[in-house]
Amino acid sequence: MVMKATSSSLWEDYREGSRFFMKEGDVYETLRNLVARLEREGIDYAVIGAMALVAHGYRRFTEDVDILLSSEGLRRFQEKVVGLGYLPAFQGATRAFRDTRTRIKVEFMTSGDYPGDGKPKPVVFPDPGEARVEKENLWVIELEKLIELKLASGLTAPHRLKDLADVQELILHLHLPLSLAERLDESVRAEYRKLWDAAETGRAAEENP
């Protein structure tokens, strides 16, 4: 049975979304607390997903927190942190947890994982300590690597087409150059150029209706 959203729940979603873009609310609190915990434990990390998009300048709301760790970093998180403010998001979960106070889901990817369909491909999730930049006291995955991962994901997983849309929005909002394609893995360059052309066509249409 499909549950219809009530006006009160829609308002709560709107209010939480507004707080998110003001860098407040449960999602940001969850991120800040998690990062502080990882740093106390000496675990290298990089923010990925929608929070990384926001950090790089494209505002997209999210209801969870995505973090990149090494395999060793994930093991240490499981040993030292799980049970102390974080519990598995579902029975048997080893990479998805919930903050026990905010109830926000935290999901981890690990270096060496393949984006999208999870099958072997030239693009892999990098070591978090080697492909990140500092933004507002957070370690965030580099923009080029974020784009590369999203392209590889959207190209191989039909349910991840929003990753391609995210790249197009990054091109539009950040005025990214066509030449950025040369800094990406060869397997995703053609798709970046295609999205860049589409973004420029859309921009021209808006400027000259």
C-alpha cells in the first residue's frame, strides 16, 4: 500500500531541507559528530555522495551521510565505534549504520570498491587519504574523483542515472571546462563530454529563449 505524505510531514521535510542548506539540522549534526569520532580514532576518511556535492558548490539535499574509508578504517570503526552511538542500520549490516541520537543513516564505501553495479571496471573508490581536499574543516573527496566515480556509477547501473544528472548539474553550477575530461579516466571521458555539450546547449537556450 502506498502511503501518502501528510501536509505536516511535507512541512517537516521542507524545514529540514532548509536547515540542511543552512548547515544545520540532523544530517549536518550527524556528519560533524561522525567526523569528530573518526578523527579521534585516527581513521582517514573522505566525505562522498550528496554532502560532497554540497561541499563543492552544488546544493542537493540528502537524508543520509556517505563516507569513504579504507578497508582497515572500516574494520577499526566496527571495532571501536559501533555500539557507542552507532548501530547497524539493519540486521547483518556491516557498512550501513544509524546514529542512535539523530537516527540518520551513515553508509560507508571502501577503497577498492567499484562504483555503480559493483563489477570490476577501471574506476575504483580511492584511498581516502590520497584523493581528498579540506573544505570547512572536513575532508572531502576531490572534485575530479567525485565526477569520475559518478560517471562510472551512472554508466553501469540503471538505477544510478541520478549520478549522471549530478555531473551535469556540477558542470552547469560550477562552469566546469570541457578540458576537465582530460583529467578523468579514459573510460568516462566521452560521457563527460556528452554531458558538457548538453549542459552548454541548455545554458544557451536559457540565455537566448
